[in-house]
Amino acid sequence: EDECKRVKARQPWYVHRKSKEPLWCAGLFDSTPSGTATFTLITRDVDAPLAWLHDRMPVILDAAGVASWLDAATSDPLSALTRRVPTDELTWHPTTKKMSKLDYQDDNLSEPIK
């Protein structure tokens, strides 16, 4: 099946903490010798409550995990990836399909569809 056709048919969902606190996702940043910046999110197998949405999810860190992940002196940076926000602290709702367009910059990106 054509990936572009599937993407156009998908419903975007806004996943966030019930508490409205920010989500801190583990990632890696680098820049090439020419100055091009690159970034990737670290993902993992999805938790059961979100399996209907996708088979992968970002590693969402709790406060201790963020501190450990960002500490350059840590002896075991991968241990930070086990300090995750439990899925039961998350909630989600559908948002506008316009969100899928790269140039869409409206303030209503996270508002639920009515």
C-alpha cells in the first residue's frame, strides 16, 4: 500500500500527561562537520494501552530519568531509559488532520476535535 495514501487517511492523536506536565523524551543530537544538525528520538515497544495507535512509542522519561540521561558523568546512561513515565499517567485525544501537514502552524494543534 502507498505510504502517502495511508498517512493522509490517518487520524492524528495528541498524547500528553494527565497532569499537563511536559513529556521529556530521550533522544540523541549530533551535528555533521558541515554544521547540519541531526536529531533522533529513542523509541521502544509500545505499552498495551497505546498499541492500537502504533507499535512503537518514544521513551518518555520521568524527572530522575531526565537528570540521569543529561548527566555526561553518568557511568550507565542506558539505565536512564528505564526511568519512564507510566502509561497510566498519559491521556490522548484526536486532533485536527491538518496537523499532519508540515507547514501547519496554527495554535489549535493540540485541541480535541469536536
